[in-house]
Amino acid sequence: MRSRRWTQPECRTSGRRRGHLLLLMALLAGPGAEAIRVQAQGSVPGGPAALVAVSGDGQAVAAASADRLGLFRPGGQRLALLSPTGRTLTGVVSSGADFLALDQGGTLVRVRATGVTVLARDLCGKTDGRPAPPSLAASGQTLAVRCGDEVLVGQPGRWRRLTLPSPVTFPSSSAVALSRDGRQLAALQGERVLRYALPSLEPLPTLTRLAGEDTTFMDNPLTPAAASALAFDPAGKRLAVGWGMSFPKAYNQSVTVYNLKTGQGRSLPTYADGTEKLAFSADGRFLLANGTSSPRVWDLSIWKRLPPPQRLNTFIGVRDVAWLGRNLISASSLGALALTPAGKEVAAYPLPQVRLTVAAYSPDGRLMAVSGEDGPVSLVEAGTGRVRWSAAAQSWRVTSLRFNRAGTLLVSGSPLRFWDTRSGQAVGPTVTGVNHVAGFTLGDRELVLGGRVVPLDRVLARTGEVFLGNLPGRAYRHSGSEAADVTPTGRAVCERTPVFVARSAGVRASLWSLSALEGVRFGLTLRENVRLAATTADCRTLVVAIQTVTGAGQTYAVRPHAVKIYDSRTGKTLRSWPTAGRVRALALSPDGRQVAYLEEGRAALVIGTVATGKQTVWPVPPVTLELEDVALIFRPDSRALLLGVGTSPGASFTVLGLP
């Protein structure tokens, strides 16, 4: 029986260090955890990149995703793969031949291929409720660390504190920049670009959006669009500023270059796109910006935008950009790539998947299908963690994975694609109109999806793109749930569907016969506010993460309450564990005897036994609780658990053996 949620490369760590880490985790795990052991870890390729920087001497490239930071030669040779602070990195900048990195909590470190040096800890204090993550800038020996409305300027131990005036509009960016000569600081604050002279911190004239270009996304003239990115040119005479998108404009004026001597600005021609990162070339002639599908490049000598170096309408999400000599680096869901301005790839800086967002075991438990954030589908040996093959499955994030009963076919969504597990080759059509496969009937004769039962051989005989409604077969539901599992007998489907009530959404678990239309066998409806839910494949056991809703209007609040397990046939509560933090991931073992979950504010995986109420905790890396949609799934025999986060910088997942 499977349970399913219902919800809104090589590691450089030495064997000795890895062994010390696992021993430490065992010591920290507490009573009962000695029976839990790491069975396997693995590195899944194709990780995204969120931050990128080039060292001052041009001899090294840093690429980061979540807590992981890879150091590379410009040609792509990896020097090191680290987790400098154990938390999500929000800024990486060059400092001579080294790099400086800042994390979500304000810990500042110096990073070299040989190791990490902590320069300061907890500069930003508590981060709850802060509208934007901390940011970092460096120029020579001068550093700037921004935490909300506070900017620390100087060096660790000798900071000067600058308090920014409150923004008129809600701030969308916490960007801060230093001129190369270290004599100016600029910071975004809502719709204004604040400037200060250094080292005096005396205010300089504020920059605002050019007249006539202050409309927001909804074209509301009362609320100017907020600034979203900034960068000084190498000479410190110009400042490039990115703005929120203005779709009403024929030429979206989302980037403006200001002459700092006169205060006059001129906007660059571009298309509608968000601007979060900007970078001048070393000679100041070219300006580089991130984009939805490709970096954008302008030649400022002729004031024109050059052709995009990456294809448009791919929505790969370019999140950061940098110059590498005359070439550029694009950090996106494809990873960090060095490209010529014309778009030719000259080097790649690969990172492993930081986390897995979806996973499935083969029926015999020997194989796992996994995928990460906007990554490929990979087939992994469960016992060793070795990746057998990887394939680019979707243009968007993979949302579902399912093996057939024989383990020879894998289905990914959405849209649905079919894969031969032996070769990794795509077979059959691409099915649209449905995101998830509920499973297969006995003998893999039929495929169950979207409320329909379809002959599998007739589906695989098709090619190209096929709409669900055009497939042969019969209906067992007028509108089937996407969160569904075929029972082990192959005669029914267990569904989880949301139940909307005042100010919240509950869940209904119900068992539907495949031999009749709308033939429900039993169901249990919970009207409490449910964040996550999972069932055994036979629908007999239901587990939910419940939240409580209090207040209204400005006092409206949603608070975590408990993880509860129910008998779906009788409605009886089998077990309840209170939770102090939001439950981020939830899994139920196929035999219904164990529950696993990740709870916000608790750096541990909690595994509970339904019959006795006993809970065992397994320490997880702190970054785990800063990541959304972490995969958590039991092996079919309920004796192992896949956690979609590794315990070493090179690992993407951990398989834990259970008692």
C-alpha cells in the first residue's frame, strides 16, 4: 500500500568526515533513535542555481542553491562543494580571490576552496515577518549587510548602523550596493533609491522612477512601483536600477540608468520582465539583468538591447547573473551556465539537487523515482543511492511520479509522460488534462487517472500529445481527485479531496469502486482546517496536519494544532500528537502503523508509532525547515523512509532504515 500527500554529483565530503557526521547525528537523536540508521544517501544531478559570483581575480566562480555553495574554475572544474553555514544563503559576493556569503539568519562567512571562516553570527537576529531576505555587498575592505530597515556598514566587529526611513510602499527588495571605490552606498526602499556618502553616512539625493513610469502591475497611479534591483558601474558614476513590471507600457521600462552627477535617468528598452539582479561589465559598456527565461543584455554605447542569449518562453527563471570576462553567467533552474553574449555555452557549474520535491518507490522497494525543484526525473537504486538514469521530463516542476505494478514503467506529471525504467527512454504519448496517475489495475492491464479507467496498451500505442478525454476507456467518477491511489486489490480507488468551509479547508477521504459509476464504499469528512493529509492505499487510515483559525480581519491567524490519525471507516481517532510549528511534510507508512513529519521550528524528523504513541526524532540539517515541499515517503514494506534532503553537501536525499 502506498500513501500520498494531499497538499495545497559526487560528494566531496571525505568518508571520515561523513562518518563523524552520521555518528554525531546518532548521538543527538535521543532515546529510540539508535534503531534508526542511514541506509543510503545519493546525489541527484540537475540542481538549480540561485546565486552566482566571480572572484576578483577572475580565477574562480561560486554558484549557490539553498545552503549549498559550489566553487569552480572558470572552465567548470569543481574545486569544492560546501554548506558554509547550514542555512539558506541569501548573498554571495567576491572578496579578492575569495568569496563572502550571508545566510538567512545573518551569519557571514568567508569561503575558500580549503574551507570556511565564520566572520560574524546572527547579524539579523530574528527573521520572522521580515519582508525580504538579508542582502550583502562588498567593496574592498568595506562590507554592507542589510537586514530589513537596518544596514550594517564596515567590517565585522566594527560595524556602523544605518537606519533607513520607512518605505511609502511595501518593500519588495532589500538590495544594497557599494560603489567600487567604497565612497557610496545605495539601498532600495520601496519606490525610492536611497544613497549615502561613505564613510560619513551623510544622505545624498534620492532617486525615484522617471515621470510617467510610476505605474504598478495593476496600473494604479496612487502606488508607485517598487524598485527591485541596483548596481553601480565600475567608475561609480552611474547607477542602474530595476523596477517592478509595468505591463501597460509598450516597451516595459523596468531598468533605468542614472547619471549620479546630474541625477538624470534614462530607461532602457526591454520587454515585460521582472528585474532582481543587475551587473555592469568591467568596462561599463554593457549591462546585464536577470529574466524569466533569459538574461537581458544592453549595449549602453548605442542604448540597445541585444538578442537574448537564452531562448525565450522557457520560463527557466534566471535568478542571478554575473560577468566572466566578456562572457556572462546565468543562474537558473538549468543550473549555472557560462555563455557568450550570443548564447553559446562555454562552461557549466553543476550543482546537485538540494532537495527532492516528489518521489516514489517501485512496488518491490528496490528502485526510487525522484525529482527536485524544476529538475529532471531520475531513477535511483534504493539500496545504494546510485542514479541509473536521468531525463528531462517536464518544462515545469515534476508534480507526480508513479510506477506500474511490475516496476517496468514510470509515469511522471504534469503533463503525464511514460518512461521505460530499464532504458530511461520516453514511450507512448504525452497526456494532458490530468496531473496525476492513481495507479494500475491487476496485471497492469489498465491505467487509472482523472476519474477514468483506460487500457494501458492502447494508451502506449499513441504518440504525440493526447487529451485525457480523447483516450478510450470508462469512467468511474464524473470528477476524480488528483490525490488518489488504486488499492492493492486493484478494484477501488482511495481519494483525498478538499472540503471548503468558512475561512478554511478540510478534507474528505473516500473509497470508490472501479466497477461502477460514482460507487462510493465509505468516506470520512473532516471539516477542521487541514494543511496536509495522507492515507494508506486501502483508505482505511487517514493522517492529517490540523491548524486552528482564530480571529478575523487584522486579527486573523492560522496556528498549528496537531497531527491526527483516524480510522476512515469509523471516524475514530487513533492517535494525536500536538504540534507547535507548521507541518511542512507528512507521510503515513503503507501498513498504517507509523507517521513521519517535519515540523517548523523543530530541526528534526519526527517518526511516531500509531499504536503506542511513541515518537522518535532524527536530527535534520537546519536548511530542511527553510525548504518547501520536501519529499517524505515510506518504502512499500514500511521498513525504510526516504527524506528528500541529504545530510552532507553533496547529497540530495537520505534513506533511513526503521525498526
